[in-house]
Amino acid sequence: MASYTEVERAYLIGQSLGRLATVGPKGAPHVRPVGFRLNDDGTIDIGGPNLSASQRWRNVERNPGVSFVVDDMTPDEPGAYKPGWGRGVEIRGRVELLRDHEPPLPLDFFSREVMRIHPERVMGWNLEDPPGGSGS
């Protein structure tokens, strides 16, 4: 399983919304915003209302390979790393479908189903100034 840098882990812990890309029945990408939680073991739990009835659940039943992106804009303030630039983390991996499981966010409308991503590749961008402060 792929691992995260400390900066990637801290960034993901501070976020609660990402975009999950699955492969549809005709091979087309299917992307949806989802709530998530980074677990201590590095897996990502994704939840939502009536999750097992969703297209993304059906897509993963056929093909468990996914891409998951969490991103935003860097702070537009003095001293920030690349102010106003995009930053984020992409996780590519395989999904395990779990039923009767605590959802990642404590929302009453989330069902007790979880899509758990087991990361195979993690790529972060613009999360911190590189050594030497070049900003490149």
C-alpha cells in the first residue's frame, strides 16, 4: 500500500470533501463529490446517502480501480506557498465495499455503507515550499 508524506496526511485530515472517479459500464469516467475520512492505516473511507444504490457503488462492483482527488486553492496571503495556486492530493487505488459500517462523517443522512480505498499511488502538489524555498 502506498504511503503519504506528513504534509499530505495533514492536508487530507483538514479536508472533508473530495472527488471520486470510477469507471462506468461503458468505460467512461464517472466523477462525483463525496465525503471522506483518512484512516490511521492510510485507507480512505468514502460515504454518502444510500451509497449502495449509487452508480459509483455499482461501478466499483464491476471495477474496483478508482482515482480520488482532494484539492483547493492555496491561501492568497503574504508568505503563503504559491498564493492562489491549486494544491491537493490524488490517490489511485482499489476499493473494498463495506456494509453495516460507520460512515466517515457523522451525518444523519449518510448510510451505513463505506467505500474503502486502499491506496496504490499517492501524488500531492503545491502543498509546501520545496527545500531551499525556490517555490518551483
